[in-house]
Amino acid sequence: MATDTTAVRDRLREPGLGWWLFGVLVLAVVTWIGLRYLGWIVFGLFTYYVGRPISRRVESYVGATPAAALTLAFIIVPIVLFLAAFLSVAVGQALELLSGQSVQTILARLPLPTQTLPTDPVQFAVVVLQDPTLSTALGEFGVAVGAAGATLFNAFLALIFAFFLLTSDDALAGWFEANVFGTDSLAGDYLRRVDGGLTSIYFGYTLTIFAVIVLAAIIYTVFNVVAPGGLVIPSAILLAVVTGIFTLVPLLGRSIVYAFIVALLSVQAVAVDTRLLWVPVVFFALMALVFDNVVRTYVRPYLSGKAYHVGLVMFAYLLGPALFGWYGIFLGPLVMVVVVEFVTDVLPRMARVEPDTAGGTADDAAASSVDDTDTADRGGETPSG
């Protein structure tokens, strides 16, 4: 009996088949939870990588935990709220542009008789009970409120996840390196490269796009205020978002958007006064020469670190939302980084070929193409030589 008890204890102490099966079960549970909240986990990762460089600078003054809290509360959350409001305006302008209908026309088509609603609470309750369309509308309103509450709760969880990573990322990395991967291991080296790539993508490319969107929106709005002859850029916020997205398009890039705006302004100038045709010409010159040079000289070098080929980044940002939904804008670049780093660093070693470092890595080759592509973004120009 004692021998059997000792054998059971030995099996529990040793990582045998039973422990492996239990590990598979734990992995399955974690995977199931992760898939249920995949979008918010990826958003939390994005928040972490955006906030990490800022938190590291603040950390030298106040410590890790206060730095993470200050970064999230006073920088990340305001930025997220601003971008959410900004994109909401852009979506509204897009819907208005596609529909071509006034607000009154849209309200008239709603199944909600807004003109005949009573103001007295008792009468209102009677109308709701008697009119099934109002009851349905209120039911849908309740669903919308519930969805908004769930979204806020998930966003709060994502911020907590980012806060946990900001305060404990070094400890987690050290534990896994010491107890799982080992020092100087291929897995550790690969994850470090992925970490650097995600820093570049999330903090670099994504913030570059957002910076271009905000700057373009300011320029377009100011133009609408000061432009002579009543010339205006229609749907300025929407076109600013398109300008930021077209930053990823090679060869022509933002110049496509500038040309479209110039065409709209030219049509307006011809209709009002042909002497105003100088306005779209000046606008294009300022955007293509001044604005794009500011982005290329100051914004992108400051925000971007490790560079990837702009074609890969473009497909990651464009295909991500198409494949995964709203969170694809964060998951698409993550998948790209994981695949590219595996192909460029791990796959050659699996094939018994050391990655080429004498002639430059694939990342170096990609980096050399970034400046060329950004120059092309400004109007299809390519550097001489």
C-alpha cells in the first residue's frame, strides 16, 4: 500500500503523460477565453505598445506603477476617446455622402412617430403600450444601450490588461526566459524580434497614420474657413481619414487624395469664378511640398522605428478589417509581424541556413525602401540614383 502511494506521488512530481494532458486542457481553456475576447485582447496589446515608450520615460521619475497609471489615464484614454469621436464624425459624413438625404428625410422614414409623441409621462406610457412600433423601437434602444455598456466594460478590461503589461512586462519576460525558453534561445530571440516589430507597427506606423489624419483634418478645416469665394472641401473629416489611410499606398499615396480634392475645388472655382483656379493649385503645392515634407522629415522618423516593407504594412491594415472585423486593424499588423519575423529569422535556421547578416537582413532591405516609398507617397517621385 505504501509502495502504491509512493508511486502515485512520484507520478505527480514528474511531468508525465497526465501532466501533459492537463496542460493541453489548460491551454484549451485559455484559448477558448482568448478567442471569445480576441478583439479586446489585441486592442489591449495595441494600447500597451502605444503607451510603453511614454510610460518608460515617466517611469524614471515616479516609478513603474504610477507611470503606467498616469500614461493610461492622461494620455492613452484621451487619445482613444478623441479618435473614437473623430472616426464617428467621419463615419457620419460617409453615411451622409452615400445617402444624399437630409436629416429630416431620414427622420421621416423612421418607424418612430416623433411628431406625435406626448410630453406627459403617463400619456407617453399609454402610447408605448398601444403602439407596437414604439415598443419595438424602445426594445431596440435597450439592446443598443446594453451593447454600449458591454463595449465600455470590454474596453475597461482591455485597459486593465494594458496596465498589467506596462507594470509587469519585464518580470513576465524574465520569468519565461529563465523557466521556459532559456537564455539565448531561438524562441526568446524570435519573441524579442516580434516585440520590436510590434513596437514599430503599433507605435510607429499606426500613430503616423493617426497623426496624418489629425493634421490633415486641421488643414482641411482651416482651409474651409479661410478659402476665398466660398470654396470648401466637402466632408473634410472623412477626407482626412482617407488621407491617413492612403499614407500606406505606395507610389502615389496621399497625392491621390490631394488630386481628388483639387478636382473638387476646381469644379467649384469654375462654377463661381475662374479667377479662383489659383486656389486649388496653391492647395496642392502646399500639401504635396510642405505637408508631405513635414510628415517625411519629422513625423515618420520620430514615430517609426524598425521598418517593414510598405506593401506588407498596407495589406496588413487593409486586409485585417476585411478578414477579422473591427479589430482587424490591430490583429492584421500583429499577424504580419509574426509571419515576417518567422520567415526572416526562424525559417532560415530551420533550413540549416544562417540568416544573411553580412549583406543585410530582410528588415534592413525593407527599411531602405521606406524612404523611397514615402517620397513616392508625395507624388510618385523616386529618388535619383
